[in-house]
Amino acid sequence: MSATVTDAPPTPPPPPSSPSLRPAKRRGVELALILVAALICVFGYVVVGVAVRGGVPHDASRYGTGLGVLALAAHLAVRLRAPYADPLLLPIAVLLNGLGLVLIYRLDLATPGDRAAPAQLVWSALGVALFTAVVLLLRDHRVLQRYAYVFVAAALALLIVPIFFPPINGATLWVRVAGFSIQPGEFAKVALAVFFAAYLAANHHALAYTGRRIWRLQLPTGRVLGPILAIWLISVGVLVLEHDLGTSILFFGLFVILLYVATGRTGWIAVGLVLAALGAAAVTSFEPHVAARVHDWLRPFASIEAGDGANQLAESLFAFAAGGVLGTGLGEGHSALIGFALKSDFILATVGEELGLAGLSAVFLLYALLVARGFRAGLRLSDPFGRLLAVALASILALQVFVISGGVTGLIPLTGMALPFLAQGGSSVVTNWIIVALLIRVSDRARGPQGGDAGGQEVPD
């Protein structure tokens, strides 16, 4: 008996496996944005010269060439060693640094005896050089985690060194040797951020789920929380002794933010606010300098009413009011009347007066975008240290902008601190370039084909 065999229909070939999508590098976008940023800065430089001196500055081409060379060197380093890095970080830094040079040059023209722009340009070049070195030499941000205690030792040493040097303007913040000065606390904040991120990444589970419960807040054990709390207390105590209250606020805010991010417990924010209020009340009660600033904040026009003229905060508020929506124009304002610290603490008043609310909003949006891209890089990473490091670095920038802008606008009491990239201060601009370099490195890992949680898939920016 024969059986009839019916041929089965042919099995269709399996569809070709879709290749893993590789994230776009977007280095061309970065280069185009850098060129736009450089052109904006050169245009501002020319406008200042025409407004103040009636003609194009003779060194405008040299300024543009120098800024372009620095920006191109930084771009080439990113293209070579961090091809998947966020394409917005470097252009924003170039634009803010260039605008800072323009504003300081504009204020130099109003104070001929105190020229700060040439020195700021040298510090900016050094900052870009260190940015390039970090991007080229640091191939993986996770290497920093191995040296957490080296970083905390360096941070404490940097904070203590200025105590042995004479104070300047009532604060012991600078180290002066043979006419050369640096502010070690600026570098200490980066080192301390690396330590906080490394320690909390290694102990985030213990911080979140162990310890005694007090009311609704579950505290971690002293064995886990003790070391980082001790380091924070020592650093803040040293800064209070040096009368550097601005950096003290920065370290406190950074400490609370990282505890919240590491544990996910909102109770740390409440504890931080209570401790901040108690600390502010205590410092105000025994520190006359702080008490005077709180008084000026509560009554900014008291000196005018007393017939002593406007103080710095009042002059700053007048500058913002005079700027209106569109500003008086670069070189057309009178913010030089602020006097002391007009190129550092109060440089935002010049932005408000000469560029108006529109220019001020644009500057704040640049800062907000820089901070947001830093947070985004951290959120895309799978390793806890990289996530906390990105949050710490972005938070440093955000806290600095909030503290100084809140002070000069009368939102909070004035506290001395340099506005990132814009304000005069060599140590500050160098440190900010290092922060951007570390964010570049973290974002390259997060957006690359082997990093983050994307698993090789492209995540829209």
C-alpha cells in the first residue's frame, strides 16, 4: 500500500535580523553650534567697541581668532576621544565663556585702571587646555571611583591651605605667591563631588534601607552615614572659619541633593531645609558680616533713606530696572556705578541692564540647558557612580547660578560666589571647564553603543 506524500509549503526564510541602531555622534552639529557661538561673541566684542570708543576694536580679529582656536581645539579633542558625547555641552560652555570675556572687556573700558579681560583670557585658555587634557587622558569616568579617598584628602587640603595666607576683603579664600593667586576652594568642590558620588554609590543601599526610624524618616546607620557626614562637617566648618559662606552653601546643597538621589527618600530634602534654616540663623547671630548682608537684603534702600547713597545691592536693582525688556545695549549702561566686585559678584547686573530681560532670560536658559544635559547624561547611565557624578557636577553649576543670581536680584541674601564662565575669576573658569570635560566624558559613555541603559539603541535627544 503506497502512501501519498503531500509536500508541505516551503518555509519562508527568516527575516534578516535588524542591526542594532548605533547612536548618532552629532559632531557636525557640535561644530556648527561652536561656530555660531564664536560669531555671537565676536559680534558682541565689536558692538562694545563701537558703542564705547566709536569704532571697531583694533584687536577684534585677534580676539575672534583666539576664541576660535580654543573652541576648535576643544572640539577636536571631543571628536577624537568622546565621539558620542552630548553635542550641546561644549557649544554652551564656549558661548558663556565668550560672553563673559565680552562683558569683562566692556567693564574694563569703564574702569581703565583695573583691566581684567587679558588675565581672564589667559585663564580661559588654561581652562580649555585642562578640558582637552581631561577628555584625552580620562578614557572612562569610572576610574575616578577608585581614588575616592585621594580626592577627599585633596579637597580637605585645598580647603585648609588658604588659612595660612592673609585675608583679602575679609575672606581667607586665596593663595597668593609672587603676585599669582588662586582660589583652592574652587578645585576642592570638584574633588569633593567625586568623593560624595563614589561613597554614596558604594553605600546607597545601606543608606536607603537600614538604620533607626524617627517619625517618618528612616535614618541610615552611623557606620555608613558617619564618614560622609564627618567629611561634610569638616569642609563646611573650615569654610565658615574662612568666611566663605557661598561655598559652604554650595557644599551643603550638594550634600543634600546627592543623599536624595542616592536614597530616593524625600525626607532628606526636608531635613536639609530645616538644617539650612537653623544654620543661617546661627551664622547670622554671631557673624556681623553676614548680619549686615541680611539687613541689606531686607532693606536694600535703607542707605538711601539715611542719606548715605545707594549700596551695592540697591545699585544692582537699579541696573536691572534700567535695562527693561531689551536693555540699553552693550556699552550703553551704567552698571560700573556698582563699584567693588562689579566684574565678579555683580556681573549679572551688567547683563540685566545692557541686554535687558530678554538677554538675561537667554543667559539663564543657557545655564538651564547646560544643567539639564548634565542631568540627562546621568539618568542614561546604568552605573550608580556615573549617575551620581553627573548629578553632582550639574548641581554644582545650578547651585552657583542660583546663589549668585538670587543674591544680586534680591531674592536671597547676597553671598560671594563667581557666576560660572561669566564672572571674573581664574580659578572659577578653570574649574568650570573641568566640570564640562567630566560631563562630556560621562555623556559619551551614556550615549555610546556600549554605555547607559539604551542597550545600543538610539535614544532621542
